[in-house]
Amino acid sequence: MARTRVRIPSLLALSAAALLLTAACGNSDPSTVDAARPQDGKPSVVVTTTWEGAFAKAAGAEDIKVIVPQSVHHAPDYDPKPSDLAAVAKADFVLYAPFEPYAAKIKEAAGSKAKLVEVELDNDPTKVSAEVGRLAGLFGTAEAATQWKTGFDTEYAKLNQELQAGWPGGRSPSVVTQVFTAWSAKLAGATTVGTYGPEAVTPAQLAELAAKKPELVLDNAHMSTGTVLPDSGAKQVKIVNYPGEDLDLLSVYRNAAAELKKAMGAS
């Protein structure tokens, strides 16, 4: 009996000491330790679509898992599978867009160590640079992001110059653009005379936009509602916002430039 009384307090003391040691280690320097950032500097990032994935890659992330397959034409229609949600639970960072209907499921599935990050999905170059820089700050990959942005700025300027050089008669084309493809008008240096969407164009909007006499209609390939201005003489161009499985954001700009060149040549 005497031994039992001695051993129990000893075990309790050891347990208490272990708890104190764990607490001390976990709070050694809260101002410099980011619980969501792994010590090897290579965060595990789960993204909802290739669009967020491209932003993450541009920011310097290497371990990226995309939930919505690139083959899904309209990403918001996708219903995450249990395996998708399991991957979310193991991530260091989870990137999503607030307009995605499955955002609530993603938030719920995120593990305790995961940092949930809303991403502003817009291919406007100024916004892209800002988001890539912000993500790099979270990932601890500022150097990689700076290098990417240097290449991005160079390529964007080149595409912009090529498009302006291809204006018919040297004149900036007038365009109507879907709200999520306005960036492509900027890339072309075009004159935007009207916007529409994301809802279908109403008869009143149709009349208003047609009266602007645009030469091009820049439609969102992922949210197309068909021919926007029928019988107006405007050529409709499909603009793709999402990159491919390689998560190369620059490919989106190159593809848009190619489509715009063809359209301007035929307009």
C-alpha cells in the first residue's frame, strides 16, 4: 500500500511537468511562429480550382492540390467528394473564392492547422500582383513571387504591345465585356463601351449595349449565355479565365491575346 501511495503522486508530477513543457514550447515566441507555415518552408496548399492554384503557384507554392478538375467547365457546379474534403483537412493553407457555392463545405472540412484564405479571383494585372504578393507573405515565399512577377510584367507588356500593334487601322477597338473578362479588354488596350453579366442580358440591356456599336464582345467562356448581341455585327470572343492543369497563369493571357488577335483581324 505504501508503494502505491508513493507512485501515484510521482506519475501525476511527471504528467504535470510534461504539460508545462508542451505549453512552454508551443508559446516560445508567438510573434514569430506561424502555426500554418511548415518549418521546411514548403506549405501544403489545397485550392478549389486551377485559378486559385495558379495564384498559389505564382506566389511560390510547390505542393498544390486542386479540388475541382480542370475538365469541369463551370467550376461552381462541382460537388466536392469525401476524398477532396479529406485533402482539405490535411492542408497547411486552403484557398477558395467566396462566390464558390461549396466554400462553406471547404471551411467546415479544414483541419485545425489549416489557414483559410479567400482569394480575389481577377486577372487584372494590378490585382494579380497584389494577390500573389499577399499569398507569398503567408507562404513565406516572397523571393519566388518577386521573380514570377518580374517575368509576368515582361510578358504582359509584350502581349499588350503586340495587340495594340494589331489594331485595325491603328485604332483602338470598341468592346462590350462580361464583368469577369474586363481584364482582357485592358490587355488589348481596347475601349470598353459597356459591360454585362454575370446574369443573362435583358432586352433593355441588349438595346443599350447594341446602341454602343461595339466591334467586339468579350464573353466569359465559363459563364456564357450564348450570343450576347445577335444581329449587331459585333464579333463575340470567348475569354477563358482558368488556366490548365499546369497552373500556368500566363497561359491565360497568351490564349486571350491569340483570340483577340484573330477577332481583330476579322473585325
